[in-house]
Amino acid sequence: MPPGLRPSSLVKVRKQVESNLSSLLGKPVGVLQLTVFAMPCGCVGVSLETRNLVKEDVEVFGPKIKELVRSAARRILEDKPNVYYARLAPSGYDVVSVTGRVACDECREELEDAADLLTF
Ligand SMILES: [Zn+2]
């Protein structure tokens, strides 16, 4: 098992990314769950379920948030995502999750056109 996938390492990365997001945005941002996923098409990624993160945060701090997600994903996947996106709540205001994904070509195109996603 790659060291980044050890449960103790996942716990550490979750805590660190939560703390870094809160510092970056100057407010408490919760990362309630860090999920590592693999899909039938070959896409893999790391997803962070967030609280108190809104669309505007991602619009303003997109590049910085991307750095944080990239660093977390690299530690876990030992690879660099090629797509980053925030999933919006039906309100279109709250961000439900932030994901870094090493996406296959087909998914990459779909993700960039998805209505409930904000790619950054
Ligand atoms: Zn895919």
C-alpha cells in the first residue's frame, strides 16, 4: 500500500487540508470527510466534503485552493490531478465538496461542462 493511503496518513492529510483551508479563507472551514475514489473508466481522485465553503470562495481563491487539493492528492495518490472542481449544492451557493481528479479524457470533457460543478 502506498504510504499516502495508510489510514493514519489520510487522517493527517484531512486535518491539514482543513486547517489550511481555514487559514486561507480566514474562517472555519470544515472538511468532514476525505474520500479516495476509483471509477470504472480509470479515473481516480481525492474528494473533500466541505462545510462553510461557498462558491465565491472558490471563485476568488481558486488557484490557492487548487494548490491545497493538489498537495493532498499527491501525498495520497502519488499522482497529480488534471481536473479540479467544486460541487455546488442545489442552491448554487454552498460548496458541498472539492475534488482533485486524475481524469480520463472522456470524463475530463464532461466535467468541464457539468452544470452543478465549478471547475477551477
Ligand atoms: Zn473517467
